[in-house]
Amino acid sequence: EIVMTQSPATLSVSPGERATLSCRASQSISNTLAWYQQKPGQAPRLLIYGASTRATGIPARFSGSGSGTEFTLTISSLQSEDFAVYYCQQYNKWPPYTFGQGTKLEI
Amino acid sequence: QVQLVQSGAEVKKPGSSVKVSCKASGGTFSTYAISWVRQAPGQGLEWMGGIIPMFGTANYAQKFQGRVTITADESTNTAYMELSSLRSVDTAVYYCARMSGGGNWDYWGQGTLVTVSS
């Protein structure tokens, strides 16, 4: 099973600032990585797939990069609605599909 | 617009089973994989298994093998997840999600809270 490790567990940032979230895979997964945003009481929302492609309707301030084992989600200028938990997920080798443990982005 | 609507919250006794439904509308049901992902209180996301309705064969995470059964009914555009031998650690929100072509999930149900308590 591929283990996904996210860092940091919690990231404190001010509105308008840039946030950088990291995700590492225990083995190479090429670019088969997705990022999700989850707000309290809501289902996850797909942000990025293929490591760097924004999903439909996702603002341009969200960007993804990386391949192999190291990946980054960058939010260029944080808006109040961006404070949430973010998960990475690999879909290179399955079953099982696996998620990181999440990064909580807080003000 | 694709919508996935799940059945309501459940309270179950340890050792019993639960069956959660997920009704799809607004898209092609048969050809997209439906997965089940759960989230224990305050915890992360965990993939349990999935099915492509037109093929009818499910894949499961090894952790749940033997305890979970995922099925789909093309006539009603509904997927089901049944989990047996429930324990308190199975208390979680259970989500169904539609897989896009590439292995990630673009549409999600609203979640179903399953509480296991004596």
C-alpha cells in the first residue's frame, strides 16, 4: 500500500498570504495525485487532479505541482473561504486508493 | 448536474450490519465507478471500495475484505454499501463518490453518519 504523508499538520496563515502544502508518497506515483478541500460538515471537494490540473470551477489561485514522490499545493492569496482541511490522494496503485492524513489551514 | 443523494443517519448495535444507499441523478450511472469513503470523527479519509455498475464487480480495500459488500442497481441508479460485524470504531460518516475518468472523485454524496453504540 502506498502511504501518503502530508506536512505540516496545521498551517497558520493570514488572509492575502500565500500557503504551501506538501504531500509525499512512499513510492513513485508519477503524476497520479489529487488534492481535495474539506470544510466542516461538508463532503470533500476535488481541487486538483493529475498533480497540476485544476478541476472544473476551481479558482486560479489554487495550483498544484510535483511528480514522483513530492507534491505541493499552493494557494497564492488566501481568501477567507480557503480555510479548511486539505487532503492529497494517490490513484497510481490500487486497491487501495490512499489519502494523506490532511493539513488544516487556519487563520 | 450530477447529484448523489445518500440515505439517512443510522444508529446500530455492535455486531449488527448497516446498509447505506447512494442514488445518482443527472448523469450516466452505469459507466462511472462509485466508491465508498469513510471518515471517523475528527479523522481523515479512508477508501473502502468501489464498483462500476455496468460491470457489477466490486473492489475492496483489504482492511474491509469480508466485511463490506458494495453493489449497484442500474434500474434505479443506486449504489449500496453494506458493512457487517459493526464495532464502535466503525462509527463514521460514510460518503459515496463518483470517480472521474482518472481515478479521483469529482462528485460526492452528502455523507451518512453511522453510529455504532450499545
